Amino acid sequence: MKLIRVYAVWITIIFAVLIGFSLVLGRSNPHDIVAFQSNYEGDDEIYIADLTVGFVRNLTHDPITLNQNPLWSPDGRYIMSVSKEAGWTTYVRDVITGETRKLFEDGHGLRRAWSPDARWLAYIDDVGSLTGGKSGLYLMNMLSGDVRLLTDQIITRSRPFWSPDSQKIAFVSYNQRLNFPIHIIDISSGTINDLSNNSKGLVTQDAISWSPDNRQIVYTMGSGANVSLYITDIETGHIKRIGNHIGFDALDDVPAWSPDGRQIAFQSYRDKSRGLYLVDVATGETRFLTRTDGRLNPLWSPTGRMLGFSLTDIYTDVYVIDVETGKTTLVWNSPGDKSNLAWSPPWQFGG
């Protein structure tokens, strides 16, 4: 046991040194670092992979608990994750030093999102364990730890989705009409913009992505085998379908807006098989990237040069693909049905 602990410490030191040298010498693109969840060693742990040097290591080492759902801080220095022993606990870990801080307990951090300006953590608390029993959408100040309720009037069904300017949050709710309308809440005023009047079907719960200019959102909507991508203008409420596919059975899903705002990546079931596609926002032209055998969640690198995605089935495969060349690289393969891939933001150590 002592030898294993010593080995783990040395792995952490070596990884920190490799990243440090790569940043100082400029030999590694700091955007090419991903975190993901895997049960490669028999229990769920958080791993970090430097795609440039091909180095993978554990961030967590705990055979007793489950460690899941990694979430990078906006400066790329920390990773937030949840661990389950008797109950769920949310931790924040320093990627370089390994220092760990407990944030809160009781599972209300399972559906959460760090604001792009790093000031806030938005999360769904289903039981109100921190605030006297009120369930709803909450906001935590990451410096002071103060928590305030944004809304408890709407039953939230998804995780929160921050606008790039950290001023608004999109989320999906549930209503008595049995559809799933999208709401936009302003965190300063508390004003809620209800987009449900434009609903044409069921909204896929965890499939919302903001445009980089904060003006639009893309999401999936439909029912049965007729599910498509839609873009809504936040101010005007104008809605349009994008990535049109002739006929039904397209099942366009999990959209992700590119950092430059020009393209949206998504998965689609076309030609009777799943694939990863890009659609040009201006023209609506769709381009096939690669065939996929399982459900994926595409995630853009901060530069927009690559897409990361994971295929989940009996085994979990983590891939990255160059969107220009189409070259696909396997990052990780292990048994299990979850990966929760998270791409590191630009590193901003020292300011």
C-alpha cells in the first residue's frame, strides 16, 4: 500500500513537471488537455490526458468512493468533481498540486456549471439541503461561498447553461402541458425569459449551447423519430430550424456551438447510422465528419481546432478529431458506460 501511494505521488509530480515545461517552453498547446471519468481500475476515477505528449494520469485515487463528472475552472487550474461514498460530495482539486477542497455535500452539485468569468457556480438543488428545504436553481459565489436562490418557481429538468458573458443562464423546465420549455434567467435582475411559446415539441434536456456573442441558443426539439436542431434569438424570440434533413429519422442531437460562432457540431442518425456532423450557421450547409457507433457528446477545444467526444457502450472510447483534416485520435479506451469528457480552458496561471 505504501509503495502504491509513493508511486501515485511521483506520477503527480512528473505530470506537473511535464505540463510546466510544456507551458514555459511552448512545446505543448495548453488547450490540448482533457479530463474524463473512467473505471479503468475498477472504480470511477478522474483522469487527465495531455494530448500533445500523450500522457495520461489519475487526478483521483480512491478505491472506496466513486469520482465522477469533472468540470474545469475557467482558468484551467482546477477541476470540480463529485464523489460518492455514503452520499454525494463536491470537491475542487488543484490540477498541479493535487490540493483538494470540499465545496458541499448531499448531491446538489450533480447538475452544475461554472460561470465563464469564474465568479459563480450555478447548480440545481433538488432537496434544498443548504437553504432550508427550498429546491430550485441556486448561485454560489466562488470567493465568499455565499449562496442565493435564483428561482424556485420552476421545476428544473436540466443542468444550467451559462451565457459566455456570465450574465444569463439557460435551463429546461417541466410544465403541466408535458413539454419541456427553455427559460433564460438574468442573474442580476432575476428576470426570466420564457421561450415556451415557441415550443414545437419536446426539448432534449441536456442539449443547449450558446452562441459566442450571447445572442442565440441552439437546442434539439421534436418528438419520436423527428428531432431537429433549432436556433432561437434571445431578444426577439425568432426561431429557425437548422441542419435540415429531408424526411424523418434524422434525430439531430447534442449540438455544440464552435468558439468562432460559425459552425455547430452535432450527432445525427442519418443513412441509418450515427455520425458526427458540422453545420454552417450562415448557410445551413451540413458536413459529415466521422461515423460513430454509440451516443456521443461533442465538445469543442477552446481554439476550435478540434472536437473531443466519447462513445459510450459496453466500453467507453474517448476521441479527438481535427475538424479540418478529419484525423481522429483515440485518447482512452476502458470498460464502462460513462466518460463525461471535459476540455481544459486556456491556462492563465500568473494572471
